[in-house]
Amino acid sequence: MHFIDQVEEMVLGVTANKVRSGLTMLGIVIGIASVIAMLSVGQGTKKQIEDSISSIGSNLLLVMPGAQRSAGTVVRSAGGSAKTLTMSDAEALKSIPGVKAVEADSSSRVQVTTKGSNTNTQVIGTTPAYTSVRNVSMDTGTFITQAHITSRAKVAVIGPTVRDDLFGENATAIGQRIRISGMEYTVIGLTKTKGGSGFSNADDAIYIPLSTMSAYISGSEYVSTIGVQAESQEVMTTVQESINALLLQRHKVTTADFSVMNQSDLVSTASSVTGTLTLLLASIAGISLLVGGIGIMNMMLTTVTERTREIGLRKAIGARSREIIVQFLGEAMIETMVGGAIGIALGYGISKLISTFASMETVVPMWAVGLAFGVSTGIGLVFGYYPARRASRLNPINALRYE
Amino acid sequence: MIELSHICKSYVNGAEETKVLRDVSFKVENGEFVAIMGPSGSGKSTLMHIIGALDTPTTGTYTLDDRDISTCSEDELASIRKTRIGFVFQSFHLLSRSTVLRNVMLPLIYAGVTDGERERRARTCLESAGVPKNLHTHLSNQLSGGQMQRVAIARALVNDPTLILADEPTGNLDSKTGDHVLGTFQDLHAQGRTIVLITHEPYVAEHAERIIVVRDGQIVQDQKNPHPRKVSVATEESS
């Protein structure tokens, strides 16, 4: 028997009873579609979290005042209120090998007013390096320069949310005057939106020179955060150790009165959380796949019984056992493969719907599509084999007489 | 040519051994039309299974076209059925959701015959079995009983077998349609085909040229039938 004829026989076998084949496929379609949809939600969440972490800046180490409570990423929540870090600490950190840029900032929540409107937002006094360290880019205008720092200029760079609150959406903010703690500032720049999410929204902030901040708002030379950008991912641990050593030496203490937070620790913690989430979702979907597979086996066994006389006839006219096995296994594979393909399309559609209506990012990874297709074909092989073997072992005499 | 010598077949059921065939020997020459007759339980079905290479004898030898096939493996038997034997069953056994043509081509598909050749041979055989051309593309479950059995006969012919083996071919048909089918067998015999027909009805057996009577697993009578019952085969079947 030629291969092409064998395939034709399988296709005829599948299409001969469309309702039965359709129902068999349905189990696989649902299983695969849910695997794809669940994985896309898991992967989407993971991507969203990783994006929001990397939007803080890349290869970033954050030095905060106050002692670290325990190892890892858990930082004492009141860390910002302690006053141990100064601008000169930040200057000193620049000399550490592997450090690309250092910014220092001090922030405080204040009421900001302009003609006719006001808002409560975060005012961050900082240095020019802030843009590169914290991954902030300008929409229009310029960021704070060294000249502004030196002259304690009353200039402000505002985030898009602040612009919307004070001047209205898409209004021109550059050159406008705003009032912070009784002093008037000129808006010189607008930052690009970062799609702010989570606890610190970078879009809802006003940046002013650090020197201006300490002179007119905070009234002290202390900074609340020093952001250090390392040259690469690889040197981060070394840089972190050097920062620790240098600051201990500068502060002349043995126990740290500051803490250093490593961005990659954050990423790996978040990844492990989302990884667990993805695994959970995938295992729920996996169960429905298994049920679909057993459904296939059940259907195939029924089919074998129903087609006993046909099998007997095929054997009587010269079909070998192997040809019968290939026929039934092939039918199971066609059903699961077609079901898998439909399931992938459906799952893709569902994930699109989720991202549209549930405002949740979904990503359908290519490996999940490959996995789903492989699994559905595998199910056809595994769950089709037993019924196929049973069919091939039927005695033609008994099979022909079967009522 | 087929030759059975000292064929015995017994089934073991627990400790009990049932002898179904005891020392059956006979020979069928090419071009013969033989009826094997016997009541149910006589062992004629078992005999048919052995002749049809569906089963192997416990002892004895069965030679088909000078080849001893009594000790063949399952796959070898399948290959012999595919090339040397054409079956016609009481209940037709057509694939109901396939066309008439596809049903007849099925043995050729398993034999690995090419596409065009397949259809040509299937159409020729359908013609010699008396199936009109307009039915070739019908689904086989749309046919009448007589038409189905003719399609089944065409399927048996399509591999140009040494032997056509018919098991109660008229059992599911009314007497008039049955006569037409028997007439078809007589026509095929006239064309030089070898036919072995298994039946329990003397009336059906009388259409053959030689009648072998089996009882209790043994041949009790084997004689020529010099005046086979003639069927007036009309060119068009009414059923």
C-alpha cells in the first residue's frame, strides 16, 4: 500500500463520521486553547512586571539611608526618613570602578499650584545624571543641567501626569510658571511617559535641581536616594560590594546606616513569582488537555467497536495488521493535529480578547505554540495507540461476524 | 488450482477438544464451479476459512497455486488473500460511506496498484458483475441488496484472483434477486473463473457443476452435477 493511499484512507476515515470526529477534536481544541490562553496571560504578566522594573533604569543600584533589615531585597520601609547620605557620598561613589553614572535625589510630596489649578505631587530634587540612571527621557525641553545646580535655579521639569493636572491634556507647559512651597518655578521640560504603574509613578513627578531642593524645600543637605548605574550586568555585584565598603569607610561605622538595593535581585524575585504563576496556570490547562486526550482514547475505542466489521473486511481483502494500526493511529493523529491547530488559533484569539477587554498584557510565546502542537500530536500518538493496536489484533473471522 | 489433503481442525476450549474438521481432502481444478453444502454446524464455515486463508489447519496441508500455505504467518496469509482470493460475503460488507467505485478499488489500494490503473480495473469488474455505469459514483448504502452483492462480486474480481469464495451469497437476498446473483456467478464461471460457493441450501448448490456435501466435519458426498440449474439472467435487473 502506498503512503499517499494510506493517508487518503485516514482522511476518509475521519471525514466519514463528521460529528464523531468533531466531538473528538473538541476536547483537544479546548485543551490546547486553554493552554495557549493561560500561558499568554502568565507570560504577559511576567513581561509587564519585568518592563516596569526595567523602566526604573538598567543595571541600577539604589543606595538608601537607613539599615537594611535583612538580606535580599527587603528594605526597611522607613528608610527614606533616615538622614545619613549626602551629596558628597554620591560624588565619592563616582570613583568606584565599573560605575557609569551616579545621581542623587531627595524627594518630598508637596502641593503645587498654578493659575487656576493645583495638584499634590512628588517633587524630586536631583542631578543631571538622573535621566540616564533612572531611564528618563525628555519629550520636549531640557532636563536639569549642572548650571542649574550651581545657580540654584528655580526651574522645573514636569511629568506628563502633572502637565495634564495643571495645564490640561496636551497643553504647552514649557515656559509656564508653577508655584511650589511658595516659590515660583519656570517649566523647562516635559518628560516622556513611562506608562507609569505601581507604587512610584514616574509620570506624576516634578524634577528640580537638587541644590534648589535643599535650599528652599527640604532645608537639608541630605539626600533620600543615590542611584548608581553600573556599566554592565556582570559588574553589579562587585560594584555593590565596593559601594558598601566605601560608604562604611566614609561614614566611619561598622554596621551599615544605609542599604544598597540591587535591581537584578528585584527582577529575579519578580520572575520567580511570575514563573510560579505561569506554572500554575499551565498545570490547570494541562489537566484539561489530559481530559481531552482520554476523550480521544474513549472515542477511538468506540470507533474500533463500531467499525469491527469494516476492520474484518479490510483484513479479509488483504490488509496487514500494520496497515490497520497505521490507519487508526493516523486517524487519531489527524484529529489531534487539526484539533491542536484550531486550538492554537482559538487560544490566540482568546488571549487577544483578554488583552483588549481586561486591559491585561498577554504574550503568546512561540515555544508555547510549538509545545501545544507537540503535545496534541503526542496525545494522538499515545491515546490512539491502544485502540489502534486492539483493532489490528482482531481476528478477521470474528470481526466479520461481529453484530 | 487448490488442493486440500488430510485437513484437520480442532479448537481447544479449556480441557475439551472440539474436532471441527476430520481428515478432509479434495481438489479443485482451475475453472471449476464447486458448491460446498452442509447444514449449520457441519464445519463448512471452518472449511471456508481455511480455503480462504483466513485460518490455518491444525494438521494437513493446503496447497494454493502449488504453494503450501498451511503454515503461513498472519502477514503471509494477508498477502495471499490480497492477491489470490476474492471474497463474497452473505452480508456484503461494503464500506457504506464510500462510493461503489471506491469499494471495488479497496483491494487494489492495499495491493499498491496505481491510481489510473485502479479505476480502469474497477470499472471493468463492475461491468462484468453487471453493475450499471450510473451507479459507480453512488454511495454504497444507497443501493439495493442485489446491487450491493454485485458490487461485492466486482470487488472480489478486481485483483484477478485464483479463486472466488462466496459464503452464502444469496442468504440476505430475496429469491428472485438471489437467482440473479447466482446467474452472475454462472456467467463468471463461463468466463473461466474458479468459484467455490458455500451454502446450506440444496437449491443454491444445484447451480454449481460439482457439489461437495460436508457433515460432522467430513466429506460425505463429492459428485459432479451434470445438469446445473440454469438461471435466465435478464440483461436488466428489476431490483
